[in-house]
Amino acid sequence: MWQAQVFTLYPEVFPGPLSKGLYGKALSKNLWNLKIINIRDAADDKHKTVDDTPYGGGSGMLLKADVLAKSLDQNKIKDHKIIYLSPRGKKFDQDYAQQLSKEKSISLICGHFEGVDERILSTRNIEEISVGDYVLSGGETAAFVIIDTVLRLLPGILGNENSKVDESFENGLLEYPQYTKPQIWEKKAVPEVLLSGDHNKIKHWRLSQSEAITRDRRPDLWQKYKKD
Ligand code: SAH
């Protein structure tokens, strides 16, 4: 069973969308598990203080290393990968999601305020991961992105295993356009080739569409695809 732990100040937002549909079903079948840990439970003082002002000045507060460490240590799982969600981290992508899907257990720390005391990162062997070049107010939405992306890669969770193979990024290309009924809608017809029943022709058409879209929209992916 694949297990995720999230360390958060807002435990009430979980499991949220992850408890719906196929993921909810998989959760009740024990195909995966989500443990939600309130960082505040590790605070010792009567005000349950989790943050403090930064040395050297500056606006905002930082999550305290001692509180986070206690929370992490109390919920330690052997060999679990610990990730701090951070705009400073390595950029999350489909390859990294594949890697995480092979881990038994991951722990995700959702930061808040200005971030965390830097010392927690090296003392607990924590990897920093970013979901993109923008700044969120907290790590929770980033944690959803990571867990959602990994879950759909786990065996038995999605209905149709094939659907994963054709997906954007899986072959280094963006997905080709898709159509469903009605065949003509608002005077727009579905491309003829898709009605031909010729699977080889359809395969070629889809690949050429994927290539054209990738070349046009994502020159970075296109360069990599051509090289490989
Ligand atoms: N002062 C920090 C930003 C803090 S934002 C900086 O300049 O780098 C508050 C929290 O939101 C962070 O601790 C982090 O957990 C989360 N967060 C913000 N943007 C993120 C991103 N792009 N990816 C992952 N987590 C992010």
C-alpha cells in the first residue's frame, strides 16, 4: 500500500478532493492511505506556538525547527522520503511523480508564512520540491498536486490502465486532440480520420497532432523529444 503523510497547520482541508471518485474508492479498499498530521500538536507551550520571527529581521514568520522536528520524529516511518513543498525546490514533473509512485511512503511538509527554519532541511534529510514558478500561500495545494499525480500512476487505481500510456508527458509529448459525440456540433465536424476505423492511420494522425502541438506550445519538450 502506498502511503502519504501530510504535515500541515490546516488538517481540515484534507483529504478534500482526494477522497472523491476513484481515489475515495481506492482509499476504502486500502490501495493507498493518507495520514494527516497537525503540526500544531507538536508545539509544547500553552499557546501551541509553531512560528517565530526570523533572525536578521524581515517580514513574516517562520515555522520553528524544533516543533517541526518533533512532529516529524513522532511520525517517522522507516526510509520514508520527506519532502518540503517550496518554490525554491526542484521542479515537480511526471518523471518525478513516477519515482514517487515507487516509494512505499512519502511525507509532505506544507509550509506557511515565510517558510521554515533552514536547519530542519539538512537535519532531517528533506528534499525541497516546487510545483511551479509561482508563490502559494501554503504548501497544502502543492501537496494535493503531488498526491493526485502519484495516485493515478499506482496500479489498480484508475479504471483503464491504458489511459495512462497515452497521456501528455508520458511519451515526452503533449496529448493529441480528442472528440466525442455528437459527430457534428455547432457546425464543427470531428476529423474524418477518426471515423475511418483504420487504427494505423489514426495512430499516425494522433502522433503527428501530438508532435505539432508540442512543437508549437512547448519548445522545451520538443527539443528534448527530438534529442531522445
Ligand atoms: N518565502 C518563501 C515563500 C513562502 S510561501 C519564498 O520566497 O521562497 C508559503 C509556503 O507555501 C511555503 O513554505 C511552501 O510550503 C508553500 N509554497 C509556496 N509556493 C510553492 C510552490 N511553488 N511549490 C510548492 N510549495 C509552495
